Amino acid sequence: MLEFKATNSKRNIVINYASYKDAVHLKKCILNEIIKYPMGLKLKGEGTNALGQDLDVTQLFDFIKNVIISMDISEELNNAIFQCLSVCTWDLKKITMDLFDEFPEIREDEYEIKFKCIEENLKPFIKSLSSQWKIYAPKIGGNQVLSQLLMSQNS
């Protein structure tokens, strides 16, 4: 549970954990939006020594822009967020889409509420992924087949 005062309206907001089912659905909706846009990075300059070259970050900025816009306009993701928000409150009122009509001032807090909801509900998954990555990353890095495959890609 996360309780805080909204930056704009100064109203009290409580973000509770959604059900596991709703949190997993939220995670899937976010990942579906991210996977729509491949991310690539290009090196500026010529040659095979990647360490001495600057990165062209244009594609990275395009990726971020496209993902943010895609997530913002996704009806499925918006519904998933509001499903998670159904157990949360703004000024002691249950957060629903109708609340944004009843109290237009909540619109000033929309993104803050949504980001905090996403953060609170995805944090356990990220923590779990991170702990597993710490275990398996050294094993992957030490894998001779994978090392050879990566070296052949760089040639």
C-alpha cells in the first residue's frame, strides 16, 4: 500500500495492491505496448571498434516517444489500470472513471495516480525478476556457446 498527497490537488491518495490477476494483466498490457516498437541503437562513425564510437540516440528517443504515446492511447491498458485502481482511493473516494466526471479536479492528478498505480503493482514482479537475474546472469555470461554466438555477431 502507498499513501501520499497528490502534487497538484493536494488530496490524499491511497494506492492498494490489485489482485494478482489484475496486476498480471496490467503487466501484460504494458509489455504488449513496449514490444510493438523495436529498439535499435546505431553507432556514429565507422569501423569495428564499438567502444570508441558515440551512440546515435535518435532511435532510442523515437522508441521512448512511441512507447509512451502508445501506452497513453491504449484502451486496453487504460482499462487494466482502472481495474487496478478499483481498490484505490482519492480523497477517500473509490477511483473509477466516473470519479473523473464527478470531481474534475482529479484530472490534475491523473498521471500521478496512474504512474503510482503501475509502480506499486509492478514493483513485486520487478523485484522478483531482478533477484533471479542476479542468479542467472553470471551463468549466462559464462556460457561458452552463448559467448561464441555473441562474438560471431560482433564480427
